[in-house]
Amino acid sequence: MAMAAHEIEQLIQESIPDAVVQVDDLRGDGDHYAARVSSPAFKGKTRVEQHQMVYKALRGRMGDQLHALALQTSVPTDA
């Protein structure tokens, strides 16, 4: 069962409330997405730790309902 982009965005924002999230469906199939997530919560964290925070927010759906996610994370410049 595929996920909609808004579901991915909602899950991330529920776990990282101050995040700015943009999710794009790369193939239009509901299985391959690119997400850009920017949050002050990422400050001081490595890129791996930032990605782990996002994957945790997806609550185990990676590899099941969500097949592929190209992820870019960042800290806002004013944080």
C-alpha cells in the first residue's frame, strides 16, 4: 500500500513540529519520494542523526508503505 505525499509530511511535522517539509512524488506512483526537511531541532546533529530523526517520524513505514525516500535535511540559517 502506497503513501500520499501529504501523509509523509504530516508524520514528519507531528514528530518535528517546527520543521518545514516539502515532499515530492518523483514517479507519480506513491512509492518514490524526495523530501526536504529543515528544522532548528537538527542544530548540532550530524546528517546521519538528522536523517534518523526523520525516519523515526515515519514510524516504521520505510520499506513497507514507503519504498524509496531521497532525503535532504538542513538547519535554517536563522536557527
